[in-house]
Amino acid sequence: MTTDCRHPLCELIGGSCSLATGRSRGCTPSLTEKKIAPDLFDEVRELVAVIDPSAPDERGRAAAIRLAEIMRREARNDRHLLALARTDEPDLVPALEQLCLRRR
Ligand SMILES: [Zn+2]
């Protein structure tokens, strides 16, 4: 199944975009902490290690679904996982970019 959004993560999961939050940026002032808990990054690190976009299997797909859940939840709280990884956990960035940046 293909998706319109061209996120490799969503292609792995199938169906409609798994990263869309359905929320527009802007007006809502953010009172939440702009940091992601270190143990959440630990979980993300374990998940991306399991996901191989070039050879998807059931385990990788389950990890992809979980990762998309985390990214959506954090985005709703104004925490953009990829952006925060760039400053806090740069070693995670290549794997996250591979999964979450739209394919050109
Ligand atoms: Zn998507």
C-alpha cells in the first residue's frame, strides 16, 4: 500500500499518514516542556534499530507503528522529535531522517 505523504515510515505502516497530527501550528501558546525525556530517546533508539525500510518485516512494522505513535504524541505537545534529536541525540538523526523525511 502506498501513501500520499511519501514518509518512508508511513509506507512501512501502510494506510494514511501516520505522522500527521491533524493539528495546525500557530495560535496555541505552548506551556509544555520543550524537551524529550532521555528514556523516550532510548526507546526510539531501540525502535529505529529494529526498522529496516529496505527489508520490512513484522517486527519492523510493529516498531514503525510504535515510533509513529511516539512522534504524533510528542508533536501534539509541541515537541518535534526529529528537531530535538538534532540538538540532543545527534546519533539518532540519520535513522530518523531516513524514516520520517518525505521522499523526494
Ligand atoms: Zn506520513
